[in-house]
Amino acid sequence: MEGPVEWIASVGTIIAAGLIALDMGRRLTGWGFVLFTAVSLMWIYSGLNEDAMPIAAMNLVLLVINAWGVWRYLIRKEQP
């Protein structure tokens, strides 16, 4: 598991975590969740192709959580 997909997913995960941790407003946090959603898809792809089912399963759950974050921070109209 050291191909370009894994490296891009790793760097994307770090950037997404940083965007969310910075907490610089709903829009930037929402884009962090968008990036997390994209890299979760990459990790699922990698896990399935490399027979690493724990990685794929974990990122399937994280995909749902991150999609909820996108909805909460970018799509939902009312403020919490």
C-alpha cells in the first residue's frame, strides 16, 4: 500500500484534518469535510484493491460521517 493513491489520500487526510481543526468558520470546515469524503473514497478503493478490508470498512463508516459533515456545514440552511 504505497502507491500514488495512498500518498494522495494520506496528504489529503492531513489537510482535511487541519481545515477542520482550524475551525475558521462553517464554510472552511465544510470544505474540510468535502476533502475527507473524497479521501475516504480513495482509501476504500485502495483497501479493496490491496485486500485491506479493515481500511476499506473503516473508511466506509468514515465516508458516512464525513458526508453528514458536508450536509451539516455546507448544505443545511439553518444554523445549529
